[in-house]
Amino acid sequence: MEKHKDIPGTAKSRRAVVIGTGSSVPDQILTNFDLEKIVDTSDEWITTRTGIKERRIASDDQTTASLGLEAARQAINKAGIKGENIDLIICTTITPEMVFPSTACIIQNGLNCIGSCAFDLAAACSGYTYGIAIASSFIERGQCNTALVVGSETLSRITNYEDRTSCILFGDGAGAVLLQARESSERGVLYTSLHADGHNWEVLSCRAYGSRYPVGKPLDDPSYMYMELRGRETYQLAVRRIVEMIEEAYDHFGISNDDITLIIPHQMNARIIESVVKRLKLPENKMYVNIEKYGNTSAASIAIALDEAVSEGKINEGDLIVLVAFGGGLTWAVNLIKW
């Protein structure tokens, strides 16, 4: 994967600059105490092992597209542009609206920006960082001027609420970011690095329904219709890859923790994030965490956290921020952005 070869703060002829963020989460809350009534677990057990206290659950009339559309509209309003000004839409999701057309096309229809390029991207929890990398590449090469990247998930629809090891983790929600071309800008997406390892696909997966296990054919195992994860393997791999990605970005530019305002990781597990903080010797106030409120929302995770961090005033113009993720595929990725 090509990586950007410039130094943070130096001007580049054409760069993708963040002009707006948004997020949307369902009103319905599923707490740890609610889960105690469903499976053999407890608030203490969940909190100790994951850091999660509650997660949001989509209502019957909420979908991946409707949540994504609301997040997109927020980003557009904050940016002060019109939907028809968008010429690229990427929706990152593993719970698409339907088999086809893409969720991005359905969001496009809701925004009335017909004619723009629109497609879905499936990189699980790394989807949003993958999406930002691809959108920034489109912009830098002059293939578009304004790009919308949406991370949206309704993971509750593929969660097995009889499996206490997985149902405690996942929630629903969406986030969005608008990127726009700026000439000779010191701001924007400075660096991206994307990776995958299909050899370990079984560590995080949802096997049905696709061509291997199609609709109408009895499943070898009924649990294949739900998400599966191998917790211990995931934990060890996630910590290692996330640390590697951040250190790679640091080394590439000769920067350190002192130069970074905020790191926003995928909100997979608070214990994973804590391990990353310790290995990097990072001040805790430089790692953004909101997993206690939403759980793991896969591709929506960083998107929601980024919008919240902006709304809380934790990110300001000129700040260097890092977005980093690890997810099913396996996939892992990092973005370095100057705000």
C-alpha cells in the first residue's frame, strides 16, 4: 500500500481536509444489567473484562442506511455544504442494508447527490480507517473534490444473545466525516497505512449468509449466522498490530507522543486500549475512549468517537490526531490527520 511521503505541517499541492463530522446512535440502551436477565453474566464481569457498561440497539424501523444517513446529514450541516456537492460516498459496514444495492447508494439517494460515485467497503472494524485512506487518495489524485465516508452498523442483527462471550460486546450506531480538497494545504490526511491477513480470517467472522452458506441451504452449524470471535487470539493480535501501526506513523515522520493531540482507536475492548497505552507509554488523556457507552460498533466505532471528540472540543485546528483500528479479515490500519 502506497504511503504518503511528506512531513506533518508541510504544504502539499492537494490534500484531503476534514470539513465536518457527524454521528447517530439509537435511543434504545441495552445495559449490563439488562444482559444479566438474558444470559449468565453480571455487570461486574462485563465491566472488568471489557470496560463496557451499555450499548445502543437499533429499533425495528432503524437500519444501517437510516443511521448512516442521519450521521451524514449532521456532517453536511456542520460543514455548511449541500448534498449535491458530494462526489464520492463510501459506506464502511459489515451489516449492509441488503445484499445489493450498496448501502452507499441508498444513503446517496437520501442526500440527493445523484451521479456521485458510491460504494460499500467491508473491512470490519478497520473499515472507517480504510475508507478515509481511499477517499483521501481519490481527492489527492483529483478524482473528486468532496468525499463522504460513513461508518454504519446494526450489529445487534447478527449478535447471538445466547452467547455470553460475544453478546456483551456489540452495539449499533453510525458516524460520518466529510473530506474536501484543499490546494497547498498543511492540514488534512497526512499518512495512511493499510494491512490485512486473510490467513487468520476465522479469528473474527460471520459465515452466513453468502455463497459458501447461502440462504435456503441448511447450515452446518446454526451459529454461523452470528458473529464469532476468538477472544484471546483477538486480544493479543489487536494490541500488537495497533501498537505497530502507531509506531510506524511516528517513525515515518520522526514524531512522538508529545506531538500528538489525540489517538482515537477502534473501541473493541477497554483492556486492549489500556494495554496499548502502557506499551506506548502514552499519557491517558491522549487516548480517547467511549466504549463504556456504546460497546463495539465495528466500522462505526472510530467514526462516532471522532465526532464526539470534536464536539467536546478535544480536537482543534492544527492538532495532530491518529485513527487506528484492528478488525476481522484480519485487517488493521492507521490514519494520521492534521486538523
